[in-house]
Amino acid sequence: MQAGNVLDGRYRLIEPIGAGGFGQVWQAHDPRVDRLVAVKVLTGDGSADHDRQVARFAREAAVAGGLNHPRIVTVHDFGSAMHHGRPYAYLVMQLLPGKSLSTVLEAGRLPLSKALYTASCVADALDAAHEAGLTHRDIKPSNIMVRDSGEATVVDFGITKGSDARHDVTTTGVLIGTPAYMAPEALAGTFDHRSDLYSLGCVLYEMVTGRRPFTGTSWHLVNQHIKEQPAPLRTLRPDAPVELERFVDRLLAKDPAQRPASAGKVWDVLKEINDRHFGAAPPSRGKDVATEVLVTQAEATNGAVIPLRITAHNACPACATRTDEKAAQSCTTCKGEGRIVREQHTYKVRIPAGIKDSQKVRIRELGGPGKHGGAPGDLYVTVHVTD
């Protein structure tokens, strides 16, 4: 696959945004509804392993497509076709702005309030999945997307187990999940919703301390999860509340019966700890955004709907520590601009009839995202009329 390819006569690939053993994830455009999407593409050779991967894709489409929750990735479509004589399967999902938690953690441990909030978002998503009778089985940082607003979204339901055994795409004798984050009982092939809570405990431990509870080869990890205790959380993060250390210990209990009863209970406790020690974060409105657009005299006179692309930037990380101005100007990351694109959105803006040159149009809630439930800011468009 390469940029410009059109999958199944519909989805035009733009650029790769992720990769894994299954294939690649692409940013793509869906012209039918004029939106950017994420497309996970699995190319295959017709082998039995490929057939299992396709079954996993279909499973992810069926499971995630049946869940409607703001902290679970939305699945739009699933299909398969041929490309240059080779079969491929694809999964079309909501394009999430932001970074995976695994990428965020490359910079080190998180502020405690951010770690608690991220974990509570995951617990909220798991509560919805568990209520639907589904166990994720692969909660880990790379399956958690952190948006610029701080919201976290759970992705990749490809190895989810439900109450219907027909949907279980496992192979006897093969570990299903990621050993660094797997519950002791999961390593023996037994799963229920409390296995996800153990995995969330591993992720929370890593967010708070900057390291995983256990490390080593796969079989070292198996032994540690089953028999050993991780280093006490507060020996690695002394400023962590003692209640948080005790709660992480409960999440990492070897016996599932000693863990919290539900993901909803996990959410409650995390919120209580955060509110007690860091204060409840009040909703805050997003920033207003200003931009400009060119219209013709006819469009200004008669009115028109104009496509408008809004681009948000971050400071270039490669230039942040440079004091040599010439070196910054020759930066290959930002090409001397000092900033890089964080995300882009295209909106359709209605220009009212009779608008004058340099007049502003206010569009409510298309500005910067709000935080902690706050409303988005507004978009102010200055219209320039051309001859």
C-alpha cells in the first residue's frame, strides 16, 4: 500500500500514522461523507495465520462497532478486497487527534493528576464494555490514545472476549494479550472483567512511576505476574498519596476476588483520590480561534458554503533547545518554521449573503476544545472579498 491508493473504490490513503504486526494504520479520506478517518489495513498471503488475523479484524469491527461510548474508538466500516492480486482486509475507524499513551510515556512518568485522570477515562470505557459483556484482554499504553484535551480513548478490541464463544479467536497454547500487562489468571487462559482491571493497574503503575511493574523476557514476566510483587509504588514516587499506592496494590492483586468489583468502582475511587489530593478540575471553555478566508465578489453577494481548513501547531521539539539561530533555520523537522502541524480539520463555513470585505463571521463552538467537560471555543473568520 502507498499514499494515493484507494481502498475498495472509496478510501483514499493519505499517510501512514502507525504500524504493527497486523499491517499499517493510515490516515485516509472518505469522500462519501467528506471526512478524515483512520484505516487499519491488513495485507495477506492467504495463509492460515492471515485467516486468523482477518477473523480478528472482523471481531474488532463487530465488537467496537456495537459500542457507543465517547472513550471507546468509533468503528465506521469493515471490508476486504484485492490489491495487485493480493487480498487485504481493512477496518475504518474514527481518526483520533493526539498520541498513544506509549508515546506520551517515552518522555517519562506523568503528573499524578494526569495519571489519575487518564486511568479514570480507561476505567469509564471498560465499564461500558464490561456492561456489554465484553472483556478487552489487551489493555496497555499503545491501546490508549490521549487527546490534546487530556481525554483518553481505548482502541483495539481485536482480541476481545465476549459471552458468545463463536467470537473467541484464540489459538490453543498461544498467549492472547501482552505479557507485560497480563493478569496471572489470563496467563493461564482464564479471563473475566477483573483481568482488565489488573492490566489497568499495570498501566497506572507505569504512568505514576515511569516504569512497568515487571520487566524481562516473556517467561520472566509470566513468573513475576504469578509469584512476585512489584516494587512498592511510593518507593519510586514518594509524592504519591498512600491511598493511591494501596489502590494500585488492590488492582494488582494476584487473586481476582481481591481486586475491585467493577471498572465503575475503579472510576469512583480514582475520582475520590484525585478530588481529595489535587482538587476537582472545573470545566473550562476552549480558546477562541481566528482565521481568514478569501471569497469572490459573487460569493460575498449571494452567500456560499466555503470549505475551511484549520491547522493547529505545536512548537518544534527539535528546535526547542537550540540557541543557534542558523541551526534552527536549517532544522529538517520543521524546515525552519519553528513549529509542526499537530492536527488539521476541514469545516464547511456558511458565508452569509451581502457580507462586506474584512467583516468577521462568528461560528460557535468550532474553536479550541474545552477541558473537563467545558464547551469548545468559537471560530472567528475574517472574510476577504477578491475582485
